Amino acid sequence: MLPVLAVLTAIELGSGLVLDTFEGTLLQYPTLLVLVPVTIGMAGNLGSILASRLSTAVHLGLVSFSPADDRLGGNAVATVGLALTVFPLVGAGAWLLQTLLGGARLPPGTVVAVATVSGVTLAVLAVLVTTVTTYAAYRFELDPDDVVIPVVTNVCDVLGVLVLFGVVRLLV
């Protein structure tokens, strides 16, 4: 696991550098600053939940990694559905919190839209990353319980920063 963790550490450093490039935008719109840790954390959580479910299915021999696999497809749809319900609430909560603290400069609809589009995009990416990582662990005869969750959470952290600021560029 040491080589995997070393690579993941370098990836996380890249995420911090990307976050640093958007410092001006974050200071201009403090509500977005509230969204950063929540969005990154939720993306990792969604990926971890899916990774846990897929790892269990691999151990039990219940998943085939075929596009027609109902268990795989059902878990993917559930992950995206969870994002569709959670991320609008995250956006509304971020706007409400920033309003109570006295610094909301973006309208609530914009904040909810940024959170929702970011969340759904991250959920789709988390499904892809988790499925590919679980499959790779299976093919290389590694224990998915040991490999998949660290990879997925770290990659989703980086993707969270990139997707959030990509959506901000499009919607704000």
C-alpha cells in the first residue's frame, strides 16, 4: 500500500494547488468557501459507500462488472439518486449559514444550482472511479477493502475541487 499512498499524497497536493488558484473567487463569494469542504467530503462519502457495497459484492461473488449487471447498475443509480437529494440541501444550508454570518453575496438559487450540478457530476465520476478501482483490485487479486476506499476518497477530493470550480466558472 505504500506506493499507492505515496501517489495519492501527490494527488492531494495537486488538489491543494488547484484550490489555491481559486482563492480570489472564494474570497469574493464566501458561500462558495463554505461549499468546498462539504462538497469534497460528500463526494468521498458517496464513493466510499459505493466502494464498500461493491467490495462486499466482489467478496461474495455477486458482481460481474458487466454493463448489464443489475447489482452494479442499481448501486450506481442509488449513488446518483443520493447526490440528487443531498446536494441541493447542502447548497441551501451553505447559503443559509453564510446569510446568518452576514456575507452571502450569491442568490440562493445560484448556490443550490452550483451545489447540485457539482454533486451530481461528482456522483457520476465517483461511480466511474469506484467501479474502475474495484475492478482493478479484483483483476490484480488485491483485497478491495484495503485498496478501493483510500483511492476513491483521495481521487474524489481532487475531482471535488476541480468539478466545483468548473461549475462555478459556468454558473457564476
